[in-house]
Amino acid sequence: MRRLITSAAQRLFLTEGYESTTIRRIAEAIEYTPGAIYSYFKDKDAILYALHQQGFIELERRLLTTLTPGQRALVQLRELGQAFLAFSRDNPEMYHLMFVAHATSRALHAADEWPEGKRVYDALRGLVVRAIAEGEIRPGDPEVIAFGLWAIAHGAATLEICDRCIVVPDARRATIAAEAFQYLLGTMSCESASPLGQRLPTAESDAGTEARAGVGAALPSTNPDGDLDVAEP
């Protein structure tokens, strides 16, 4: 029943707008009474938050796929950023709901915590700590470095899904977000023989590197059978 409700709510939020959608309208869409919906969700914000959680299930699944054991931390940081940006491009409405929507923010403020976002951020921070320890990026405060990477990835994703990349020449718009994230990583790299913003090593070039412990544990196993309509990579 929860899946039926959230699926109907998602369609209505996208087609009619969140503010215009009522519990009664959702009930009509699934041919149940409003009371039936209230037995599962206390209000419309709770339904929205449940959709937000389902979005993070898919995001975490993609990130877990990206974190291949044996890759260098710097390579994993780049791949994590690319997977994050790809998710936002493939699911712009869901990304907005997860990271931007004011209605979602109300639920977060009420709870004073964001476990879904923290799991993703902790995975990023864990890679930063590892990259510093292994001498791949310049020493610094891991919190500041991780937050900077998080900020540029989110900022670039938001500019893309809100069509604010029109300030960039047409030929660069499809790749500018990924290039910006890679450039920032390049400025942090300890590989000083190459200029800042260099092309970072790929997983293929790292094939002979000795396997190291990954940070996939920061992202718990997720249920891929959620009812969210999100695009596969």
C-alpha cells in the first residue's frame, strides 16, 4: 500500500506540482479514501520524505557500484563525483526533491538530522581521509576538503538540472560539470609534476595497483526493489 501511495504521489507531484497536490487528490488517484492514506503517512510532507528516501536508495546503489575495490582513493573520488552528477542528470526531478525542495527541508529541520545525506557524505569523507593518508592529495582538514567536493558536485548538479548552464558555450554544456569536479580534484593532487587540473588517472591505468580497502561500508546495502521511477545508468 505504501508503494501504491508513493508512486501515485510522485506522478502527481511531477505533473500537478507539490503545493497543488492534496491528500484527497492522491486518494482519488489510487481509488482509496484519504483516511486510508493517513493510516500510512501523517501528512503530505511525510509522503514526500518517503520518496526522498527512495531516491537515496538508488543514489547509494550507483555509488556502491562505482566504488570498485582495488582502485586508488583519488580515482574513486573522481568516479564517485561522476556517478553523483550522472544521477542528477538522469533524475532531475528526484534530485531536486532530495537536495533542493523546501518541503523536504521542513522534514529535515524537524528531525534535526539527515541520515540519508550523511551516508553519502561519510563515504566521500572516508575517501578523502584515505587519499590524504596515502599521499594522493595535499594534507588538509578532511572535513573542509570533503565539504568542498560535496559543494561543487551539488552546485554543478543543481545548475545543470535548473538549466543554468546556458552561460557556458553550447559545445561545453554536456561536460562542464564533470570537468569542473575533475579540475578541483586536480588542484588537490600531490602529483605535482603535471599542471593543476590534469586528467586524473583512470581505473584502467590503475589495474596493477595493489588492492586496498574501499569505503563501500559507509553506504549500506540497499533494496533495489523500491517503487521509485529513476533511470538506470
